Amino acid sequence: MTDSTRITDAPGHSTGEAGQGSPRRRDTILRYTTSDRTNHWLTAIAFVCAGLSGLAMFHPAVFWLSGLFGGGPWTRILHPYIGLFMVVAFALLAVRFWSHNFLQPADWKWLRQIRDVVNNREDRLPEVGRYNAGQKLLYWVIVVCLAGLLLTGIVIWRAYFSDYFSIRVVRLAALLHAFCAFVLITSIIVHIYSAIWVKGSVHAMTRGTVTPGWAWKHHRAWFREMIHAANSRSRPD
Amino acid sequence: MALQSLDIIRRSATTLPEPEIRSGTGDVTVAKLIDTTKCIGCKACQVACMEWNDLRDEIGTNVGAYQNPPDLSASSWTLMRFAEVENTKGDLEWLIRKDGCMHCQDPGCLKACPAPGAIVQYANGIVDFHEENCIGCGYCIAGCPFDIPRISKKDHKAYKCTLCSDRVAVGLEPACIKACPTGALVFGTKEDMKLHAADRIEDLKSRGFENAGLYDPAGVSGTHVMYVLHHADTPHIYNGLPGKPHISNTVQLWKGITKPLALAAMALAALTGFFHYIRVGPNETDEGDEARAADEMAKTLNSPEKRP
Ligand code: HEM
Ligand code: SF4
């Protein structure tokens, strides 16, 4: 299961149904390989931990979150390391998904029709490839925010680095760190909701596969690429 | 200790008001007055501070000036800063300033601190760090307009002058005041200290220091450590004493209304999602979609590859 363009029969998925109903029900399309999924969930876990430990220092109303990390000082100690871990995990993920995330002219049209998007009127939208414009934008927002969090986070990392920067720079870095964190967390909230909203997405990232109907409905251009690729591979040479 | 909390008027990272049952709380505040025109730079105050607070900084090296140690540190809470300045008449002036926490009425350190109760302000105006609550993030350093707090390399806690809050609480004057041999340091109510300073300034003016004045900067709503300066028009010549100190705009923006707004926006994003689900509902794939996909797959897989 390492070839992400293969159309496969998912093992254990509606087996024993051959002959009943449409045999096509057993078809699934591989969307995320085992290492894609591992990489994604490592990033997600790191994000949640970095976000919660950061928020504890963000506002007194949520200082109690520091209890999750063993108290205030532990939160302060752990947060930057968790942040670094997230940056590394996401960097690897970003390399994996890099080529799928360039915005195309059709993406701008998709964005202009955002009302159709949020009202489940997908039939009116331009055909979507592996990722839709929203997903691509999220990708770039994360890239920019994490770069910002990394740079500013180092400046405000008092134990090792802050003494090398002037107080003005530290102040600005603290402000920008909080701002990038805010943008990132808000965007990820939208990302998580989208996964809950569009049924089948969570399965893609937990089990790796989607149904052809799902691919056809949400990512039709990608669906066609997949079946054409499968077709050319299944031809005897 | 329990009653002491009734004398606290502000705690860091606390959104509700402090206990305020006591009457007249905050009416009378204290101040230390540092008369730079009387200071001879003997550093008796530096020594007294070390002794009273049991602090021993590392023995440093001579940096070619009287200033020693070269800077404030987690174990040096006060420091005589020496400046050699040539005045407009071409004469040399040796300006000596006792540096340390100014005990701002509006403290930037307290504003920036994310740990509840790590920085407090007493009703008498003293700003104190409670190290047991300190998490060691160093935000107080970014918040302070005077570059005072220092994080210890030993325990990663923030330290600075306490204005001997422990001594003042039992009716004693701070250790530095007690040690000063020239009367350059005096301590009392802020009102009294202002009156005392006014006398000194009048005297200085009569001796030709026409710009003599009191340093009690309004940008931080006044301080509980004040200076008498011979040249109050140019505080920066005293080793960079800021002319118009105030909590930096960056810190105001970082720690101001933006934070609760940002929290609200994040909560709103989650709520919007929830109600979108309730009102619009999930985006599901149905049998029709599967059938159309199956159709297309059948066509493609059963036809010779036509793509280039
Ligand atoms: C390389 C990555 C990162 C580094 C080095 C880093 C470092 C820091 C440091 C040093 C602080 C100050 C408190 C402390 O001393 O611990 C901080 C605060 C914070 N961090 Fe990070 N961080 C990183 C990534 C992240 C990420 C990924 C998030 C969000 C998901 C985040 C959210 C926050 C928040 C909300 C605060 C509180 C800001 C405030 O008090 O205004 N950080 N970070
Ligand atoms: S001088 Fe700095 S450390 Fe002292 S009270 Fe003012 S802001 Fe706080």
C-alpha cells in the first residue's frame, strides 16, 4: 500500500459481498499511504500540544491548561520543544504534499463561489483536483505561520536565545508569535471542522482510503487522474 | 500571610479585582528618593542590598570603570551606574545613578506577565515578584520600560529590587536607605518625598543648576522610586535613563484588548462550525455518487487508454 495512485480493494472492507449488490462497492481509492497518515497525525498531535501549552501563556482565562503539562514552569519548558517538533513534522508533510498545493485559475473561481461551497452545492463548483482551493490555502497558511512561529519563537525562547536580541525585537517577536499562533489555531479549527463536515474525509486520513463516489463528488479531476492511471497500468504492455 | 493579601491591589494574569474591603487602600504610598546630586558613588547601598537579601553575585572583572558589576543581574538588584559627561561649558561631569526597579505605578512587567500572581503590586505602591508563581518565561523583561528584571540562570525565575517589601511591611526603611552615608537616599511617603525633592531642587536651582528637577515619569503614572537630577531636561545622560518611559505600544497591543478578542474569535470559529453542521448539515456521498463514479470507472477501465 505504498503506491498512492493505485486503485485497490481495501482489505476487510465489505468483503464477502461478492455477488450481492454492486461489486463496485468494494472498490476504494488510496488517498494516503501509511507514512502519509503517520506523518499527518504526528503533526496533529504536536499541534494540539503546542497550541494548548501556548494558549496557557496566552491569556489568564486559559492558564489552567498549564495543568495538562505539569504546571506553569513545565509548560514554559516544554512548549518550545513541542513547537520545534511540530515544525519538523509539518516540514516533512509539506514536502510530501508540496506539488499538489499550487493554486490554479480554477481555484480562484472556487473561492469566489464560497457560498456554494458552504451550502453543499458542490455541483455548481469547478472540478477539483487532489485538493480544493480551501485546502491549498490552508497549506500555505500553515507554511507561513509555522515559519513565523519558528523565527519568533526562537527570539522569545528566554532560556537560550532571548539574551542575543534587543528588547524591542523580543517585544515584536512576542506579538508576532501570538498573532501567528492565533491565525494558525483559527485555521486549524476550520480544517478540523471541514473534516467532520465532509463525510469520508476522516476515513481517508485514518484508514487511508476513500470510496470512488467520494472522490468523484469532491475531487473529480483527481478521481479521473486516478482511474486513468489505473487503466494505463492495468494494460498489458 | 493571609492578611497580607488584603494589601495587594494588583496581581499579574488576573482578570478579576483584588480584595478591596480595606478602606483607604492605596491612599498613602511610599517612595524612595534618590538624589543623584548628593551621591558619591560609594556603593554602600549595593552592599546593603546584597547583605539584606543574601545575594552574592559572581566576582566579575574590572571593565575599566567604577561600575561593578557591569550590569544588573538576578543577584544584583541595584547598581551604581557611572557616566562621564562633558557639559556645554566644556567641563566634565561625573554623573552617578543608582539603578534598579523604579516600582512603577503602572508596571509593564506586571502587565506582560502570563503567570497568575507571579507579580503583585501592594497598596503602598511596591511592585514585587513572587518567585514561587514565576514560570520563567521572561515576558516581564519585554514589558519593563527600564530594562530591570533578570531571569536567573540557576533557577530560571525572575528577580529584581523588592524595595525591601519585607522590611517596609514591618515599618523599617529599605536596607539601601539605611546604609547611605550622605543622605542621597531617603524613604517615606510619596508625598513627603516630593516635598523633600522640591526643597532640594530649589536649592540646586539657586546654585546654578537651572534644569534641576524631579524624575517621576507620568508615562508609567509615576514611580515609587524617584530621582532628583541636576539635569532633569536630559535624563538620558545619566546612563540612558529614559526621557519619556511608558509601556511600549508593542506590549500594549500584545497584552491589551487583542488577547480576549483573539480568544473570542477562536471560540467563535468553533461555534460557527457547530452551527453550520446544525443548519446546513454534513456533506455526504450517496449511492448516486457511487453509481456515477462506478459508471465512469467502468467506461475508463474497459476502454483503451486514450490519454496522451
Ligand atoms: C518552533 C516552534 C516554536 C517555538 C520555538 C516556540 C516558542 C515559544 C516561546 C519561547 C514562547 C514563550 C513562552 C515560553 O517561554 O515558553 C511561546 C509562546 C506561545 N506559543 Fe510558541 N513556539 C513554537 C511553536 C508554536 C506553535 C506551533 C504554536 C501554536 C500552535 C505556538 C503557540 C504559542 C502561543 C499561543 C504562545 C503564547 C503567546 C503569548 O503569550 O502571547 N507556538 N512560544
Ligand atoms: S521598573 Fe520595570 S520591573 Fe520595576 S515595576 Fe517598573 S516595569 Fe516592573
